[in-house]
Amino acid sequence: MLRSTSVLLLLVLSAPAWAGHPAPEPAQPPYVPDSGSLEIRCGALIDGISDQVRHGVTVVMENGRITGVKETTGAATGLPLLDLSDHTCLPGLIEMHAHVLESFEELVDLTLYYGYSLDDYLEKGRDYARISLDAGFTSMRDLGAYYGWADRLLRDEINRGEASGPRLQASGFYLTVPGGGGDLLEVDGSEEDIPPRLRMGVSRSPEEFRRHAQAAVDGGADVIKIIASGAVLAYGGVPGEPEMTPEEISAVVEVAHAAGLKVAAHAHGAQSVRESILAGADTIEHATYIDEEGIRLAIEHDVALSMDIGPGDWMIEEGRKQGWVDEFLRKTIETTQVQRENFRKAHAAGVPIVFGTDAGIYPHGMNAMQFAFMVEWGMTPMEAIQSATSVAARYMGWQERVGALKPGLYGDLVAVRGNPLKDISVLQQVEVVIKGGLVFKAP
């Protein structure tokens, strides 16, 4: 009995204090998004923009938006008060490259997707979205789902408060060549075996890419995803080789930019990196084999790199255990180290880099493990944090919504124990998640 009482006391003493108000239950569907009002007293605050850490700061959220970030005083606002004086508060984190409806489990056989129904997809997606939110990622770009428009449906459920998850930018479907990195065609397979819902963006000419890009725009995509080079996790793909021509890339960019949407270009190979930048892509995904010319062009054209340098070790170890496709495992081994080395070169040269992990090729919710790799390969801890806050928000076009703790933005805040500037790994243990002023996670 004494031991049980001691454990309970420890939990009470270590939990955030709700001064004068009962602790709310974490928000559960159905709920009214972006409706929360809250006063949060932070022990330390990293605002996502400044390089300086502030101490003794109170963040005020009203009706889902931040209305004040000020020095903590004894004056009460009358709002529910959450005391995080023994935590470090940060903006809600941003994942710039995720596949929130898909998982590593299919890497033993991608043709498993042939038999999935839309309900199968959405059921998994809801779980993965909630796991991602609990990990501290309050905004996310979904850069491709094999089942066309599944991510749009999940995005809309979250926006209506029918599911819990990050603020999603949906791409709708991959724009890819037949048998390319966004197609599920096996090397000796038949296109007729693949359900049409899995091939909405398969294109064979600039005209087809233009038409399918317009279909993505008209259908409600927030971002357009192209597969410019071969892929690691695709049958027959050669990551260093182009799959789309410059004319095809340009056709997509013209359509997307005319609609005010950004283009995320999957490009491992140096040639595809250069051609995507010159065609007007807004971010380069992976950039594994980027060369000096690609680095120069990225700086010159203000194009951000999203380099998923974190998952490789996990993929190699688990892929061997789980019996992944030999080709996928071989290409993961070939690309992991060279991508990290080029990350270091690109960062040292001054290329903007955003936080993107390709979430889904490893278990959802583990996203923050990449921060340690970004620091190991050249970033300061503050740069790594900003890559997942204000820098990410800028390159996804949401800088007026998220990415910082400042008045006018959504009330998205996470909190951790410890100092992430001394030990970046503490971001893997997010204890508090607030999105739109609503508490979704607390100890």
C-alpha cells in the first residue's frame, strides 16, 4: 500500500498543474477544432523564430489562436491556467514529408495495397494521424497515398473534428511515370492487375502530367507531389536516374503555381535535383545524390531540401528481420550514408533544410528520432528545431498559421521536460500537445 501511495504522489507532483481549474480531458472526436482558450505558463520557451530561449513566459490562447506571449506575472486572465513551469515549451512541430495513411508493414510486398479498401486505408490513417499528433507533430504534409484522395478525406475529417491528427496538407495522389516511384507496377507485372484508384497520377507525356496536375488542383489538393527520379522503395527504380523529363516537371509546376500550390519533387539523383529546381519545384525531397551544382541552384532559387537522414539505420535493421523486398533493402543500404554526407555539405553551404522524415517507412510517431541525426550531421539543436517550426512553415506556405509561438498564429504548442538545446533527444518524449488551444495530450 505504501508503494502504491508513493507512486501516485510522484505522478501528481510530476504532472502539470491546472491552477484553479480542473484538468480537462484530452480532446476526443467529435470536437470543435481550433476552439480552445488557455493560459500556459512555460518554464522555458523556444518560439521557433528567435535563437534565444526565454524563461518565465506565459502564452495566452483564445478561441484557438495565440493572443499573447508575455512575461509571467501574478495577474490572472480568467482562462484555464496550465502551469508548465518545469517544462520547455515549443511551437507544434511540423513534418514536411509523411505518408500518414501508409506504413512500413507493406514493404514485404507492395502488392498488398491492391486489396485494400478505402475503409482499410482510412482506418489505418486515423490511427497513424493520432499517433503523429501525440508525438508532437501538429502540422504535416502528406506527400502521397497510393489510394487516390484518401489523404484528402482524412484531412477533411480532422478539419471537421471527426478525427484527431495534425493539420494536413494533402497531395491526393502521386504524379509519376508508369512503373515509376509512385506506381505499384512490378518489374514483370501487368498494369491491368492494378486497380485504377491506385494509379490516378500515372502519366506518359507532358500533356498527361499537365492534365493530372489539374485534376489534383481541382480535386482539392494542398500540395502537388511529383516523382522526378527513381525511388528506393519501388520495384525496378534506380534512385540516381531520372524518371520525369524537364518538360514534364515544368508542365506540373505551371499548373500548380497558377493555382497557388507548391510542388514537392521526389528527386534522389543529382540530375533530377537540378532539373526540378530549374523547372520551379519548391522543395526537393530526399536529395540523396545532390552535387555542388544542385547545392548552388538550391541556394540561388531559394529551394528547400527535405532530407530524410534519420530512418535508414532502423530500416536496415528491421528490414532484415522482417524480410523486406531484397531490392528495397539493398537500395536503402546504398543511399543512407551518402545522403547524410550530402546533408552535411548542403547545410554547410547554406541551403535551407526542412524537417522531413518520410514517415510511414518506419513506425509513425517515431518522427522526432531524426532530430539527433540532423545535429550529428551538422545542424545546431536550434537549427534542427527551427527546421521543424518556422522554416518548415515558410516552405509549406503556412507561415501565417503555424511554426512559431507568436500572436495571430494557431495555438499549437508542445512541451517537454529537459532542455532540447542540450539534449535534442528529449523531443522524442513530448509530454504535452496543444493544437488550436485544445489539449490533446498531457501527463
